[in-house]
Amino acid sequence: MAASVQASMPGPALALTPEALVRTLEQRRCERCQLQDADLVQADLREARLRGAQLQRANLSGARLDGADLRGANLSHTSLVGASLRGADLRGSLLIGTDLRDCDLSEAQLDAAALNRSHWQQARGVTTGSQGYAELHNAGVHAAQAGRHAEAERWFSGAIQQLPNAAISWVARGMSRAEQGQFSLAAQDLRYAGRLYGAMGDQEQAKALDQAATLLVAPNARSKGGNGLGSQLLGGAMAAFKVIAPLAAKAMLPAPL
């Protein structure tokens, strides 16, 4: 499909042949370009000036966009699978439905919660400030369900930073820490979650969480090696999660977006 370009010059967009498109992109300057549906697989666009470019549905899989200026660009439903965007400026860009699997976003500049509506979970270099609370909590849920408890802990910590009074994320992080054998830290999270539930008037949950925290750090609660909880828990640790079983199950459900 022919792409069209409207660079910095005024006037209507011009349809370009694939050869002309390549020549234009080789100049690394294509501001406000009309590049919808363009095939730019593995394109070398390092330091390219693509501010305001219309790149909806374009295929930029494996492209090198390190340091590119993509401010205000429309990247909705664009494939950036495996692309490198290290240090790219994506402030003000639209990332609705954008496929960012396996791409590198290290040191990229992004608006707060910019990735909320994109497929970012497998991207590298993602910072917690670029997602909202629900996205962070849900990333933690997915990591925990896959047995990646250290990663889950990091996502739940990010969710807590976004929404410190989200008791369910404190419960979820406590569970992830317990899965790693960090029983004291896990108990602290459960106790704090209990205080939050108590402040909301749910004394039953508050009491259950406090009881679970006590059981979790009891001398007979610890299984050596920190090889996981759930079905592998012994003694008081198993009892701790039985006490809060319904709440623990809820903590591992995705939060509504």
C-alpha cells in the first residue's frame, strides 16, 4: 500500500511510492507524515524526527527508534513488537491498542498512564509511572498467576504507589512476598491491609488479616527454603491463608480498568 507524506511543508498529503517513502525516511525527518498502514519492519529510524506523524496500524516490528522524536505521534494499533525505543520521546503520543510486546522502552519519555490502553506487559524498561493503578495491579496478578512472584511484587508495589489506600493490593503483595519466603514483610503487608479494611468499617476482614499475619510469622509457620506457599504451605502458614482464603482469591482477580 502506498503511504502518503505531509512533512513540515503546507499543502495536501502526497502519495508516495515505496521507493520515495524509503528516501524520505532516510532523511530521518518526517514530521506530521501520513504513514498509516506503512510497512516499516526493521526500519532504521534512530534519532528520526517524527513529531506528529500519523502511524496508525503501521508495522514497525523490529524497528530501531532509539532517540526518535515521536511527540504527538498517533501510534494507535501500530505494531512495535521487538522494536527499540530507548530514549525515544513519546510524550503526547497516542498508544491505543499499540502492540509493544518485547520492545525496549528504557529511558523513553512517556506521559503518566500513557500505556494504559496499549499491550505493554512484555515490554522492557517500563516504569510504573507510565501506567495507571489497575494496569499495575493486573500486571501483578498475571505475573503471580505465572509463578513470577518477584515480578508480581514489583507490580503490586507500583500499584500501591499509585493508590496507597488500595487494601487489595497490599493483600496481593503480601501473598507474593510470602511465596518468596519473605514472611515478615508479608505479615506487615497483611496487617496494614487489615488497618485499611478497619478504617473502611470492615472489622471482619481486619480481624482476619491480623490473625493471618500472626499465623504467618509463628515459629511453626515457616517452611525452610522459601519454595512457595499455596499447596506447599505447612503448619501456621497454611492456616494463615485459610483464614483469608476468600480475600486472597479476590486479590488475584484483575482489577476493572
